[in-house]
Amino acid sequence: MPAPTNIIGAARQQTVFAVKETMRGAMAFPAAAAPLIIPAGYVDLSQNPSFTNSEEVKNSRDVLAQFQDAMLAGTFSIPIYARPDGTAGSVPMGDVLFESLLGSKAVSGGSAVVYSPAMSKPSFSLFAKRGHTVFFALGAVAETLRLSAKNKGAVLFEVGGSFMQMGWAGRDAVKTTATADATSVQVYDAKKYTVGAVIWNATKADKGVNGYTVTAVNTITNTLTLSTGVGAGGWTQDDIIEGYLPAGTSVGAPLESRKTSLTIGGITKSIKELSLSYDDKVKMLDDEITTNGYPTDYAENNRSVTGSLSSYFRQNDMAQFMDGIAGSEQAISLIVGDTAGKKLQIDMPRCKLQVPKVSANAPTLDVSIDYTALGTEGEDSITLTWK
């Protein structure tokens, strides 16, 4: 029998989940009604091995052999809009990303959800259906956030990070009929799947309880071993087998950038644009020898919070030059939204302001100020409050 149609993936077919892990690197699969992450663009995740050239000396100028090294950590990036739930005290879209990024989450029922820096950062499992294939990343940790707020569009976060191990579940078909309760199934090409992949029979709409987990892959016999037996009626030859993700539920609506207010030192200031860069990177322990060849842990490093403010250059802005020369520190607060349950407040209580920079933007002059957010007692340089 022929293999299934070799379809081309459609970019619009994208489904993303992030699920907090209880143990770093141990898959946490999304529940049926898990909150979706709706990227404002396209999610990207990749992991590539490195190779070391052979040192053997032969009478040739070619490299004649390479040795595969232990797998380096993978990387991901996800652009998302600031998307509150709509009810005060409920977590926003991307809840797991924000908790992993900063480290701590505190929920005040009916009031607010606050993300703040912590000494440790939790990991999560990331799932991204792209066209015909579900990719997943285990032991993921959010490390960077880029925010740009202006009077156009919606507030956009660019979230990036690293992870321990990537896998996938592609689209293929049953090659040999599997009877009911069978715990293995032969497909045309088992290389389209990795251990840990969660699949379903799309032809028969058989997903078991919440998909079938692949526990072993034999690329010689093209056989997938499953964690549980297939459903009643079995799987018939040429049934389509795909990666499985639940439907999930969407969260809230994006915040418009035009509904933004800013205070510096408690005084409201009109701005053209605010940028924020949050870097809280970890050291993935990919230089250890492990049994599975992938990194299995990470260590937190120092964080850095920086940004800039841009506005028209008004005469009263001259005081900021003296503040910059003197190394002045001011609190900066950004509030987006004006309705309870649909607001985001970013507070940096202690910011070191730099000397402003004046530039021509005919017919006017612009002024920009760089800043660095500092901690006061420690783990308090910034908070994100959804309320």
C-alpha cells in the first residue's frame, strides 16, 4: 500500500501550549481544557547537535570523520500580545511563561496576579503544532522578555528561552492493522515520531483518554510502542496517525498600546515609546555526561532589567540631564488598560536614569532616556501585575 499523501504544512495551523513541570525535564501534557497560547506571529523552537572533527592524521586535507557530541540545549521564541483574562485575580494568557521568566507568582483572588523575581525559576513543557507536526520541548525555561509599547497596535511581548530536549509527532498512516487493545502499531515511517510523542488515530477520532504516548520507536520495523492499548475496533491499515493536542481554551483579549500611561518618580509623563529588556538567563548543564545524551538540569544566573523611554523634547525635560549626571534614581511604572480585569501594571521601584540623548526628528526634536532597574532588598527589581 502507498504511504500517506505528502502534504505541505500550512503556516496558519499553529496551536501552542505551555504546561508547568513538577520535575525539570519530565513532560507535563496539557489537559483537555488547558489555556492556549495564541502567538502574535510564529513560535520557533530548534535543537541541533554539535560535532567534533577527528584528530587522526592522514595524507589528506579533507576532514574524514566527525564524532557527535552530547546534545546542546535547544532554544525557543514566542511573540505574544499582553492578554489578560478579563476577570481581576485570574491569570493572563502565557501564565506559565511569566512564572518561569520571573520565578514567582502570587494570586489574590478577585484582585490581582503578581509575577515577581525569585531565586529559582520553574521549568515547563512546550508544545507547538505547526501544520501537520506537533513539536514538543521538555525542561523549557523562559529567560528573556522584550516589550515595546507605543500608541499603535497591541502590547507585544517577545519571550525567549532554552530547553533540554526536543521531540516530535508527525503525520503518517497505519501500515498493518492493529487489533483492539494492541500496544504497538506499525506505520510507514517511524522516523516521524520520537519517544514521548503523544498521538491519535485521526481517521477514527480515537485519542484514548488524552492521546496515546509513544514509549518506544523502532525505525527498522517502523513500529511504535504505546503506553496503552488502542481503542475498540482497533486501527485499520491506512488510518491517519498524527500528533495529538487538546482543543484548549483561549484567554481574554489583547491590550491596546494606546491605553498606556507612564509615571516617573510618581509624575505622569507623555511618551512616544517605551522599551523593556528583561534578561534572566540560566546555565543549561549541557557539558555533563548524561545517560540520555541531553542536559537534565540548569542553574540560575544573574538577571538584568534595562530599557529606554522616548518622547518629544520639551523645555522642562532639561532637569533630566542633571538627574542623569547625578546618577538619579526614580521609580518607573507603566499601566496598560483602564478596566478591572483588563489591566497590566509594570513597576520598577528603583531605576538608575542615564543622561538623555537628543536627536532630530524634523520638524521636532526627540529625547530618549536609557534606564536600568535595580533591586532594593533583592528579588524586587520589577513586578508584573495583572489586575
